[in-house]
Amino acid sequence: MTEPDFLRTTRTFYDAVATDYADRFRDALAARPLDRAVLAGFAELVRAADAGPVADLGCGPGRVTAHLDALGLSVFGIDLSPQMVAFARREPDEGAETTQQACLMARKPADIPRP
């Protein structure tokens, strides 16, 4: 299957800005108590349903992936940009031990298994 131009363009753009993006939004979650509360509520619902793992689609540098991991969820991230994923691998957030293994996948949409 041939990859559409818009996916190539999007990947190239996010690869180009990955370092600046990760630096700019490094502490964004710390300054957003409502976002953290929503993620905590989500994590509570997932645990109560004994569900998971959770997929962080478009994980970027892995900040939300790491936060969900720190909340005790089994989580993994997928991003179109290999540079964003590389950044997530290099700098796990919040001391999450599994983030280096969690946000590893840079996949083309056609390569993602569908149910």
C-alpha cells in the first residue's frame, strides 16, 4: 500500500520540530490540574473495569504515556514521527520505569493491526 502524501508531510513536519516541541511542552501537564484530574479519572475507570492495555495514539514525546504509566496503567504509545518516539525513549518522564519500553512504536497507519 502506498503511503499518502499527507502522512509523509505530517511525519516530516513532526520529525523536524520534535526537539522544540518536547522542550516547549515538557512541563505542560504539571501546569494543567484539570488535565491531570481527567487522566486520573480515566485511569481509575480502566483499573475498575480491569481493562487495558491503554494505547496513547499520537504519543509524541510520551508525556501522557508516562503519566498514565505512573498512575499504574499498562500503557504503550504509538506515533507517526520516529523522532518523537526517539525523544520519548531518551527522556522518560516522571520517573516512569516502563516508559522507555512503552512509547516505542513509530508506525505507519497501514502497519497497525486492526481488529
